[in-house]
Amino acid sequence: MKRFMDLADFSREQVLDLLALAQSLHDTPQPHALAGKILGLVFLNPSLRTLSSFQAGMARLGGDSFVITPGQGTWQLETRMNAIMNGAAAEHIREGIPVLASYCDALGVRAFAEGKSLQNDLDENLFRMIDRLCDKPLINMESAMNHPCQALADWRTLDELRIPARAKFVLSWVYHPKALPLAVPAATLHMAAMRGMDVVVARPEGYALPRQIMEKAHLAAAVAGGSATETADRTAALQGASVLYAKEWGTTMYYGDVEADSRLRADLSDWCVKESWFAQTVPDAKLMHCLPVRRNVAVADEVLDGPRAVVKREAFNRLTVQMAVLHRMLA
């Protein structure tokens, strides 16, 4: 494995094989498997679980890691092509990424969406450039439109909970004070479709997922025997659901327009998951969220602190599946 950029790059059988490896490493630790190996981690955006789980996973496998957070102890990095670098950034990623890659055996990079042009973000222009610049195995730790590490951890969580492959999986938009990226919604939708689930995206008007993201899910669902649909009718979406995956994201109708997005979401604070949302789901339906989550804004305390929430389990599984990715890349 030279790249871990998108679950769509793998067959369903390959994903299941990677999940089996994660289970094997969980059951039978290999503390010397990556002795002498070094993982470089570049965070152009903030992190808690991704940063700590990759460092911990590398250490548990006997390897080492270094972390670069541009502008915090290192030079700020310029990412724009043909930039006139007369501002704060002292170094361009065209030099920075190859240099960092030369110091390690694999490189992980987190680079969020710019959030200005929907097409540019859908095209993954920044991560494609990073891909071209890196001659070592590369891990997508969240890009403009993808988060394969989170998606793989969520798949493992669903398996652990014994959620049937054809169960109903609802990806629901939830409230946040500002627009957030589409990476996790896109990755989650595709993961559930690839697993073979009947996936419904519930969202207010103005927050429909881009056509390209839905088409990708439709293709994955067709192969796996599931389905992928979208609706603004939250009540109908939740009918018979086994999983409610709550996630915040910005408007796609006015993508990049902060003021328009603020106006659109001004009256949507009722999109906060409460126990009443589960009135028509299956009795033991679960609540998933990638974290961080704003309590009583996106999800109420009564749900997060109750038996439905499996968010901490998802977070632990980040470590487990990422160890499998690292093992497959470097062992």
C-alpha cells in the first residue's frame, strides 16, 4: 500500500481485509513490527484524535513519529500555486513536502477545504499537489472532501456493534454556529454505501450534498447491494433507522458565502439531536459522530451521555484501524 487517500481506491474485499488486520493487531499486538520506521505527520489544520491516534499507533507498533504544525514552531507554509510570497508564509509546500518526506518512511497530511470554491474543493486540488510532491507512502488525514481514516474506523464500529449490512443508516445534518467542511459527510456517506447499507441523507433545504458526492455513493451502493438517497424530511428519514450519524456541514447552495450561510442556518437550531429523534427508529438505534461535537448545539447531553452514543468507541477505533494502515504500508 503506497497511498491511503480514499476508501473508493479499494475494493470492498480489500477494506474487509484491512479491517481483519486491525482486529488481528488488536488481539495479538506486534510491538516491534515497525521498529526503525518513522512516520511524518503534517497538520495544516487542528487535530485531537487524528494527531494522538497516529502517534500512539506508531509507538504501539515500535516505530517513531514527528509532527509538523506550520506556523507553530516551524515556518508557515504557502500552498497556493504561483504565489508571490511576500506575506507570512516563509516556505512553499513545493519544497516543504519533499523535504519532510525525505526524513520519514511514510507521510500523513491533514489539509482542510479552502471553503471558497466548491469545484476546487471537489477537485481536491491541494491534496493532488501534495500527492505529486510526496515520493513516500502518503496518508490522507482529512482533505477537502474526504476523511478515509474516520470512515474506516466507523466501518469497524458498525461491525463491532453487529449492525447488519443492509440496515438503515441516516446521515443527518446537525446545527453548528458556522459552516464546516464536507469531508466527513462525504466519507461517511460513501463508507455506509460501500458497506451495503440503505443510506439516507437528512438535511435542511440548502444543505444538499453535491451531485458528485451523491453519485459516488450511488456507485458504491450499486456494487454492495445497498442504496443512497437524500431528503429534507427528517422524520421520514429516521423511520426504522438503526444508526443516526450526526454531522455538521456548510451550505452547498451558497458555498463559500459566510453571510448567506449564516442567514440560512439562523432558524435551524432545532437540528440538534435529542432523544425524541429516536421515536420512530429501531429501539436500540445508535448515535454516531466523528467528534468534536458541540453539546446541546449539535447533540443534546441526554443522547451523548446515554446508551445510544458510541462516539468514544468510534474514537478508539481510529487507533485500531490506523495501526492496520501503518502495518500494511510499512511492515
